[in-house]
Amino acid sequence: MGIIRVESRFNPNAVSSRNARGLMQVHWPTWKQYFSSQEEVHDLGRNLSVGTAILRLYLAASNNGLRAALY
């Protein structure tokens, strides 16, 4: 919930100046292979699923260091 609050202020239609999209602000150009379209990034379930998977990848790469994973 904290990540979503900071990233999108709970707005599922949020789009950043760098083209990160949705609640978890998934960066479309980097992670587009996980979506069928740019619009699908705004689907709540899909955005949360991919966003949390990305966070898990970063946690694993940082030896479960939350601060490092979020950075």
C-alpha cells in the first residue's frame, strides 16, 4: 500500500513523465513484454501482479534489502 501511495497516489490511471503507468507505476518501455497493450498496464489486477513480481525480482537481486530494492 505504501508503494502504491507514493508511486501513484492510488490513481490506477496515473502516467509518469517517463511513461511508468498504473498503481505500481510499471515502466512500460522496460516491462512491456508482460502486457498485451499499453492500456492493459492500467488493469488493476495485471498492474499489481506485474508490479509485485518486479519488486520480488529486485528484492532477490538485493539480498532482500528493501531499501535497495525500492531504489
